[in-house]
Amino acid sequence: MTAADPRHAAAARGAIALQRCAECGAALYPAREACARCQSDRLEWLVTPDLPGTVLARTVLRHSYEPRFRADLPLALALVRLDAGPVAVCFLAPGRAPGDPVRVTARLDAAAHPVLDAA
């Protein structure tokens, strides 16, 4: 992923870039070269400040082999079903549980990778 990638550019502005199929309207996550529903390659980018979703499951990461995460442990992670359709892995705000509605936002982490936060 490069700075020219729409996901990277959007996250740098605090927005989310999500692919949408121009043929059938399906929202795609993660990004793909063709629609998972209809196989069309006519994909567009929807850029928005945040997306609503629902926490499906959560877990707490207490150990990581990735040095950049160690200072932030423990980390709460969640599977969030976006109202747009796809399921995304997100960093989860304290006090959120499965079934809770959340707003998903994007940002660049300390290594300049786009990540999703659910609060």
C-alpha cells in the first residue's frame, strides 16, 4: 500500500475509503480487484468521515510479536459488521461489547498504516 492508495490518503485525513461496486452496489472490504458478489471490475471508492456498524465479537490482545503494538498492550480488538455490509477488524474503544452500535473511523498508526477504530 502506498501513499497514493485511496485508503491511505483517506486515513491520513481521518476518513474511511471503502470500495463499492458500480454494477450491483455491494460494499467491499477489504479492497479487491473484482466484486465478490457479481465479479464486476467496475469498482469505485466511497470516502466518508465514519461508518456506522455493530460489534459482532471482541477480544483482548495481551501479547504481540509486533514491536509497534507492545507499548499499547492490552489492546481490545473487534469484528464489526459495517451497516454498509462488510465485516472489518477494528481497534475497539473501552466499554464496548458485542451487540453495541459503534462508529468506525480511520487513521494512520505510528507506522503510517491505515487502521480502523470503533467507538
